[in-house]
Amino acid sequence: MRRGCFLTFFLFLGALSLALPLNAFGLPLSLEDVLERGFEYSLNLKKNLIDLSSAEYSAHRLWSEVFPAISGSLGTSYSSALFSGDGFELNNDKGSFSAGLGVTLSLNAGIPYAMKNISLAYQVRLLSYEDARNQLGIQLTKNFYSLIADRDNLAVLDDVARLAQLQYEKNQTAFNNGLIGELTLMQSRLGLENSRYNLSAARSAYAVRMGDFLSLLGITHDTEAELNGKIEVLKIELDAEKFIREHLPRRPDIVGRRQEIERLENARKQTTYSVRAPSLSLSLNWSGQERGTNPFTEELKGSATLSIPVDPWVSGSKVGQSIRNARLAVDKAKIDLQSAENAAAAQIRSLAANLRNSWNSVEIARLGLNIAELGYNLTEQGFRNGTVDSLRLEDARSNLVMARQRLLQNELSYFNMILDISAALNISWKDLMK
């Protein structure tokens, strides 16, 4: 009987475990988990990957640019008078069968530059995919630590609600013993209700933001998730000019500008050599025909044609204008590169200056929290001794809450600036913090 009871108990536990949702205890999510899920689920990355795959396919088959055009043909025909003599009569001499095969190869001096642009297109797609992946990683990291800050803020509000509850219970006891008046009790009750309301509103907002965040990871919004991590910021001293010299040339947008210049230069050379240089066309055609009772006959033809253009050398011609426009497009792209480098350098200098100011805000917020904690402890002690009223205690508690929240926001803002600078320098934020 005991064995039967144990068996029934374990079967009950098994059924209960199956009935419980998988997220009953919360889905643990670290930053690494978030990035892995985000990269895998991102629809934008999937589209970029398709474009990258297409460009890679073309880049690995450059021989297609010089592959000859091959065509074949088969035909049959029959011709005869419909009414002649006794009427329609099939005549084998009137039927024919033909077959043909042709190969044509066209060569010009612009083909090598067309091949270079195909290979360059793959490099551009690869850079675009890596940049999109990095940008998504930075955005997911920002969202992750923003939720960490919201979670820590919930802990602050929960602690405030707990303190307000304890204070109300103490005041209730003191009121029952005739030590305080009803106004003091009602003020502590109001403080308790305010703290509960603030906590409830913050929890609702956190749940909404968490649901939106989980949707970005391909997780249902109603999943209970637990974020594993905390915000830890350290003071970073940046030599903006040194970082500009070392990392600016490797920024994706700057690299993209250089690739655009290279593409336009190849396109200019392709246009120039294609229309001004001689082009060679080679063709080989075979044909065979059998007509009625006549024997099968075949013919092989070959030709080589060298075309020398003349009009592209005429100044102001339509082709000459296209060559000139291609050269001007290269000059404009070089100016765009210089403008982008200047703007990127200014951005990095501005971010470095803002980072220094943000760290000052963090230090001030830490000092303000120390003062607020000391002020609350002294005010609470004075309230217990009867020298401080409940309103001053409530003000001290509010100041403590605001000081903790201000520190959380300043640390989050400083961390986000680190992410922005790492994106501007195209380096890992972890390496930057080291």
C-alpha cells in the first residue's frame, strides 16, 4: 500500500509539472541570451542575409561576365498545294527538317571593371550586414539595461512601500496608545497609499516594456522573464583625437563611402573602355537541313568582328557626356567622404565631452544619495524621539526615493553614452570599458 501511495504521489507530481507552464518560474535571460535570440529572430537581419547571399553567389561566379551566348534551334516545315489534281495528296519531297547551333562571344575592355564592381557589391553587402547586426546589438543592449534600471527602480519603490507600511503600523500602535493624533496617523496612511500607487504604476509600465522587449526576441509577451545582470559603470578617460585617428577609418559609414568611390571609379572606367576601346565579337554557327528525299546537308560558319567606335571621341557627343558625368560622380563622392569624416570626427569629440559631463552627474548623484540616506536616517530617528513630525519624515523618504532614482537614471545615461561612443568608434563597448 505504501508503494502504491508513493507511486500515486509521484504520478501526481508529474502531472502537475506538465500542467504548469514552462515559464512558471521565469525565463532567465542574460545579455548573451538576448543578443543570440535577437539576432536569430530579427526580420531585418534575415532580409540583409538574403541580399548578402545573392551578392556572394554573383561574386563567386565572375566567369558569367565572359560566358558566351549559346543558342540552338530545331525546325520542321511542309509546303504543298492544298487542291491539285484529285485533291490533297501528301508528298514527301515537300517536307523538310532543320537544326542549328550557335555560339557568340563578345569581349571589350570594360569587362574587368564590371567584375570588380560585382566583387565590390558583395563586400558592400557584407559590410551592411555586419553594421546592421552591430546596430541591432547596441539597441538590444540599451533595451536590456534600461529594463535592468526599471527593475532596480521597482526594488526602490518596493522598499519605500515596505518602509511606509512599517511606519504606518508604528503610528497605528502609537495612536492606539494615545501617543500621536489622528492627523499624524492619516498622513502616514496617505504616504502608504501613495507609495503603493507608485509601485503599482511602475510595475504596470515595466510589464508593458518587458512585453515589447520580449516580442523583439521572438518570445510571447506574456512570458515571465527574469533579467540577469546589473548596471556597473566605471569612469572612462577618452583621448578623442587618438580614437579618431585609430578608429575613424574603420567606421562602417566611412568604409562605405570609400567603397562607393571605388564603385564609381570602376563604373567610370567600365563606361570609358566599353565605348571608346575596340570590342571583339566572335561567333560560330552550325546548321543542318534535310529536305524530302534529298540527303542531309550541313554548314559551319565562323566570324570575327572588331568594332572601333568613333563617336565617343567627338567632344560633346552623347557618349562623351556620359563619360564626363561618370568622372564628376567620382569627384562628388570624394567630397561626400570628406564631409562624412568631418561630421564623424565632430560627433566623436562631442560624445567624449558629454561622457565627461555625464560622469560628473553620476558622482553628484552618488553624493546626493549619501546625503539623502543620512538625512532620512536622522529624520526617522528624530521622529521616533518625537522631535520631527510625520510630514518631514515623508519628505525625507521622498528625497531618498528621488536620490536613488536619479542615480539609476544617471548611471543608465552614462552607460548609454558608452554604447553610443562604441558605435561611433565601431568597437566593442566592453573593450572600451576595459
